[in-house]
Amino acid sequence: MAVATPIPMIDFRSNSAQMNNNTEETLLPEPEPSLQEGRNRQWNIQCCREIFNRNIRNKIKSWKCKVLIVLSSIILITTIVILGIRATSYDDDFIDPKLKIYGISQYYIGSMTREPVITHCKNYSLVLKNMLWQLYNKSPAIGYYFVDSGVFSCSNVTTYFWLQFALPKEHDLLIKYTLSVGILLNVLRQHLYLDGTAKNMEVVPSSVTLQVANDGYVRSLKTGQCVLHVLLLSKEKTFGSLKLGNCSKNNNTYWLVQGQSDHFIKTVISTEAEGSICTDVNVTMYNTWIPDSKQTVSKFRQSGLSITNEIIISGNMLLITFSSTEECDLSQYSVTFLQVPVTECGGILGGMNGSFTSPSYLNNHKEEINCTWNLKVQEHFRTIIFFKEFRLGGSSGTGESCVADYLEVDGQRFCGDHKPFSLLSNSSSLQINFHSKKIYTQYFAADYIATNSRVII
């Protein structure tokens, strides 16, 4: 009987354990959790930095593009504006080089105020004329049409000048966009502000004015024909004839009158007799040397009858124009200029005759004003007061209805607007009070005369 050979028992557990041990010996050890987290954090930080830097670079590029777009837009708009200003019905290549000689004349007239300086007016006028010529003649847009400039009056305060341009036959767009009063005025004011000229010439840029002028007026100023400058040095000055030797009968004539700075000018125009050959003469007065309709203080027509016209203007500058539609001999006219001292508010009135006006006559007076005039004539005489102008605003009224703005004459109040009227005093002395709470233009003008006769008004 065979004996079975015993099979040795294999300890699988120990082999398994041995295998596990061998496996553990061949694998790399895993890093500690804290070290792995640190590496991940560093990687994340680096990624964030790259993303942040990329975003910053993109933003800078975007900003540069925006700035470039804005600058390009500004340049484009500026170019369009400049081209628009120069835009007319003609291109530069088609502007007639003889335009300044044969073009249609367009005149402008202006004024500027300067601080009182010692500079002689003759030198000042030359400097101003040269400045105007250089400014407009060298302008890229305006120089094509500029012809000439000049100064026709200079004083220690106000200086008057003129500009001349030449226009093509079709010039509506040119007047609207290039040679408008606004553009020409802004060019001059900007030059005075930026170039330092205003300081050197003692000019106040905001005081500069400009407007389209009558061709005949400026031509007369340029040539000196049909123009008479009158400087009032005495209280009264009379001209027995308005006929100017350097002017033909059918031309307009211009009288430029200047008085003392602290006086008004009273003008009396009359004809010697009836039957004048001047049957249609228009006479216009302005309280400035620029003939502006807004500055008209009187306008009337002489029709061959004898006349006497008296006007008091505020200020010391007066322009009188005489125009006729036919040949006219002005030798039968006479004019007298009187200087009336400016009375700011009230005072004493005397003598056998005289006149008085509201403060700042024809201009705005100060707010809350009270003026008192004491008028006294020779004893046993009475006074006739003739109000030539009476405009205090609103409907006319008298007595107790006049509260806020009124003129009180010897106890009787008047307010609103009145047509010319007269008053007779009860004695040789009376008091006149003017009261106003408003600041806008209110005015009156009156003459008085003493009389010892029984007068019915």
C-alpha cells in the first residue's frame, strides 16, 4: 500500500503580506497633503497674475484706441468746421483774384472802449488800424475777401472803426457763414483776449461792438466828403448853414458832434423861411456815431415849411444825418448845439428859462430813486413848464393813482406815458419830485420859461 506523500501547506497569508510589502517598496511615497496644497496655491496665484496682466494689457490697448478715436474725431470735426467756415458757393480755386477790386463792397462799423491813457489818438489810431488789417487780411478764411480797415474817430474812451470786404455776385452763404457780424466780432475779441493786444492797447474786449454799415456813410468817412466833425468846447455853437462845401446837393450829409463828457447835447434845427426848395429832407439823430436804428433819438421830415426842432440827447456823442431824394440846398437850414450839464438827481433851477430831464435821460436809471428840483424865478413871475417827453411806463394817470413811479409838480402827481403837455405854476417858486422803484428805462424831458403875463394853458 502506497503511502501518500504529504503536500506541504502554503501560507497564502504570508505570501500575500510579502507581496504587499514588495509592492509598497516599489511605489513612490505620496507627498504630504500640506505640500500639495501649497503647490496648487502657487499655481493658482501665477495663473491669476497672468490673467490680471492680460486684462490690464487689454484695457490699456482699449484705452489707447478710445483716445485715438477721440483725437481723430476732434481733428475731423475741427477740419469740418474750418471747411464749413470757408464754404461758399465758390471753391478756393475759383475765387476771382480781382474780387477785391471789382467785388460788391460790404462795410461794417464798430466801436471799442479803452481805459483812459496818455497815448496820443493819432498814434493809437495807427496801431489799431494796422492791427485790424493784419488780423483780417491774414485770416485763412476771411483774408480772401478783406479789402481795408480804418479808424474814423478816437478819444480817450471810445474809438470808432470800419471794415471793408468784397463779395462775389452770389454771396448769401458767404454773409451767413463766413462774413457774419458774429464771426467777425468773435475773431476780433478772441485776438484781443489771446494775443495780449487788449492789455497793450488798454482795450476792454467785451466792449467791442460791430454791425453792418450803410455804404454811403462809410464811403463818406473814408473820403472825408459830406462829413463834418464838430467838437464842442463852449456852451453853445451855431452854424448858420448846413451846406457843406465838399458835398454835392444830392448827397447825404453827416454831422458828427462831440461834447464834454459831463454834458448832454441839446440840438435846435430850424429853417430861415418858408418856401425852401428842400421839399423832402429826412433828418435822423443818433446818440452814437454808429447809425443804429435802436439808437435813434429823433427822426422827422422837412417838407418845405419853416420848422424849429429841439432835441436833448443823453451822452456827449451825436450823429445827425440829412438825406434827400432830390437835389436840395441846405443853406437855408441852421443848427445850434448847446451843452447841458448832467444833473444826476435834482438840484436848483433858476433864471428866466431852462430845462431839466430825468437822471440818465433815455437810459436806465438806478433803482429806488428820489430826486427833487427846486425851481424859483423872479418874484411876481410864474413858470410855464412844457414836458416834451414823459414816459414812465404804463397807462397815463394823475393824482392818487400814481404810487410807485411818478413825477410830482407842485403837489400834483403824474405817472405812466403822456403826450406832450404844459403846466403853469401858481407862484414864482415850486418843487418837482421824481420817485421811481423800477430799474428799467424811464425818462422825461422838460423846458420852462418865466412869464409875468396872464397865461391860459
